[in-house]
Amino acid sequence: MKLKHLAPGLSACALASPAFALNILLTNDDGLTSNVKALYEALKAKGHDVIVSVPCTGQSGMGAAVKYLTPLTPLSTSNADRTTGGCLNGAAVAGDPGAGKMTKTGFTGGDYFYVNGTPVMATMYGLDVVATARWGKAPDVVLSGPNEGQNVGSIVNGSGTVSNAQFSASRGLPSIALSADQTTADNTGLANPASVTVAKLSLDLLDALRAKAGNGPLLPAGIALNVNFPKDLSNPSWAFTRFGSYNLYDLKFVADLSQDATAKAVGLGSYPYPGVTISNTTAAPAADQADNEAYVSQTKISVTAMQLGFEHRPQGQAWLRLRLRDLVK
């Protein structure tokens, strides 16, 4: 089913008006990337006030991890990028604080920040420190991503992109996880053309939500969104989806990477060590998986409503009470 209300012209100038400008926290789990730069610039061009708070280095697969009560000391080769001692793409260099403003030329205007920690720590820094200093309150919306790689199926359990949205939504903030194809990466010029397209499409989504929200929040309490963009963005359409049971990725722990075909294919054939591999699934979806985001997002932009936390729906709670009624009296 197409998302019919996401017409590109639905609010051609509405968000350019200061009355409709939003305070936005933009975060991710990849660090300073072409995708986050493009989305920041697109949001600013629309008149929004945007702060960026991202991890110092790529943190894919860290999920909702947080380093509690751990001082973030100045960057060095021991706790940041092991080659340079600084952050990904030169966002900060060795000797810079464990969290703070980016020092890379072109990113020092006061909107870009980094944290030498996990994705959720970067989100927390944006909410608790940067947003408080900038606005004296929480942002109107938190956007996490766009990730360099889709977050669909069971892999969302370990996704920092999705965990960021879950965390901020748990604070009652409208939150959206955005993920694109891994080919949107550009660690040379931070200027992948596909990043610009993904940013424009993300604005279409934001415009559509804003047009329906009136003076209220973009999303109701207890709901966050997971949005995934396909690789082919030449003629994108939108679709409502659910997580379902179809998986785009196969994860496997192997005892010896040097003996595994998947590991060899990515250059790990000389590592006789255990580790986890990831590869694309070759299984076709079953009939009841046709609306699963892992399948739909290969050709369309999938939009999935997420609940917060782990509590089951009412029928699950009812089942539990019946099954254990003799135990819990």
C-alpha cells in the first residue's frame, strides 16, 4: 500500500516559515558521514534549527549499549580511531576532548558534535548537554541516521540507529530511525549524490508528518518510526510495512574466519580466529511475509511503526496471566 500523503509538494513553503521551524537533534551510529551531512544541510535549508551529535567512530551493531560511569578522556590511539587517534573522517583529532564540538574544517560552526562512545551515548549527549545549552529544552524531533545500510528484520535488535530512536522516544520525543543502502557511504568527500536524494526524501516524510500534526507533536507518545530506503532511488515510492519474520541478513558465528566463504569474500581469509559473519539471505519471502520491511525495502521506501521497549501486546499479557495463574496469586 502506497503512502499517498507523502507528495513532494504538500507543503512547498510551510516549513520555510519560522512558525513551522523545528528544533531537531540529528544523530546516528556511523559518525560523521555523507548521509548525516546531506540531511543536516537539507534541514537547515528548510529553516530548521539542527544540532548533530554522533559517535566519534562507526558503531554499527552496538545497539543500545551504554558505558556507564566511564569518563571520556581526550582522544588517543588507545580509545578512538587506532590509525589516527581521532574520529572518523577527521571529525576530531587526537588530543581533542572525549566529547565536544567537531574540530574538522567546515564543521566548526557550532552545530556538529561528537562523542567517543556508543550511539545512544551520542544521543544522550545531544539531548542532555547540547540541546539544553541551545534551546533550554528537548528538541521537537530526533532523527537517527540515515544509516549506511538498511536496518530491517531481526538485525534491528543490534542496531544503534534504531536504538537511538527507541531511547529518545522513551523520553517522550517524536523519533524516527532512517536507513539507506550501504552504497550511500562516501568517506572521501562526504558528498555521495545518493545522500542528497535520501535527505530530500526524508524531508518529504517530515513535511507530511508536520502537515498532519497541526500544533501537536509529530508522532503520538509510544510510537517511533523505522524507515528504510531502497538502493534504487530513481523512482521511489512509499509503502507501509511491518517488521515481520523475513530477514534480509544472515548472521552466523564461525569458529575460524579463514575457513568461512563469507569471511573470505570480505578479505578475512587470513584470520584463523572466531568471529561473526553477515551476509544477504537468499531465501524468498513466504506469502505472509510480503509486507515485511526487509522484503519491501528492496524496491520501496518502507515505513514501520515501532512500539517502545519489550512489553508484549495485550493478548500476550493475557496469555501469560492464564499460563502462570497458579504461580502468581
